[in-house]
Amino acid sequence: DTGVSQNPRHKITKRGQNVTFRCDPISEHNRLYWYRQTLGQGPEFLTYFQNEAQLEKSRLLSDRFSAERPKGSFSTLEIQRTEQGDSAMYLCASSFGQGLDKNIQYFGAGTRLSVL
Amino acid sequence: GEDVEQSLFLSVREGDSSVINCTYTDSSSTYLYWYKQEPGAGLQLLTYIFSNMDMKQDQRLTVLLNKKDKHLSLRIADTQTGDSAIYFCAESIGDYKLSFGAGTTVTVRA
């Protein structure tokens, strides 16, 4: 069991640059979620996919953010024209997506973004 | 609303029991969860309870759910130094989203 994998673990970038993060969910999990966590807070929901379809986006996800899951397996989260306020831990989770346990979410280790 | 509230800090002596409390707001939440986060790491799912249950026990962990008061607690028996971490309570919103509290920092002292 490889768990949810996220890359990179850390990313430092300059304001205005674009960044992309990758998440590989637990195999056979057809739901994938993105959350953002700032210091001293719990994670906040950003968006989720059922297979390749993006079904819900939070209002936190401005138009500079885009997420994809092209083949229903791994997902990418891109932030364009980064701002200092984007500095946070970006967490990915996955769940089986079916049956009673469809929303039991398992998280990856996260990608910590620092925007200078 | 989607506010989950937890006390921010708990200090406990090694070997004692820890009790972390949480209140949630969505009475239609299907599941309620406890996650653990160690410094610089992601969230580890500790346990969860289905909303039609009052209690769930899993080794050193006991979850109590009072649905009437929308109150959830996590008891850790025989607390160890490795239990020092931030503990998050979360409720399910709809069938896809989790709403988290701000976390309770548990410090275990010798």
C-alpha cells in the first residue's frame, strides 16, 4: 500500500511565477480532493474529482488556480502568477468513492509552498 | 454553518488519559473524523464514527458522539510521548467535503 503521494514536498518560488503540484492517489480510489492548510488552521476544501470529472470547486479557488485529473488517476494543481498569500500547505486526499465508505479520505504528506 | 470548534491546547502527563473535545454544526453529517498531524507532515486518519453510533473503540482510542449536542470527543488511553501532535476533528459536509476544526495541540510531558 503506497498511500497518497505528493510531489514536490517543498516548493519555494518568487511572486509572479507559476507552480504545479502533483498528487498520486491510492490505487482504486476514484475520488481525489485538494485542500489548503495555512499555519495554525485546519485544512480547507478546494476542489474534488470523481474519476476525471471535477465536480466541485470552492470559492477559495480563484481563477489563478486550476486542477486537472486527465485520466482519472493522478492530479495536478497549478497556481499561476503566485502571490505571497498563496503560501500554505497543499494537501491531497483520496477516497474509494463508492459505498458507505465513499468519503473516508486518506491524505498525502502535502506540498509546502513558500512564495517570496 | 460549517464551523467545527476545538480547544486549542491540551497538556497531559505521560501515562494519563487525554480527552479532546469538539463541537460541530451540521446535523446531517454522515461521518465524523479524527485526524492526527505531526510537525511538517500530512494528516493521518486515526478513526471515524458513523453518525448513528454513540461510541467506537479502537485499541487506545475511544470516540464518543453526542448527536443531540453535536459533541464529539476523542479519548487516548495511556498517552505516550509519540502521541504529541495536533489533532483535528472533522465533519462531512454533503458526501464529498470535510470541514475541519483548527486543531488541538496535545503536548505529552514526562
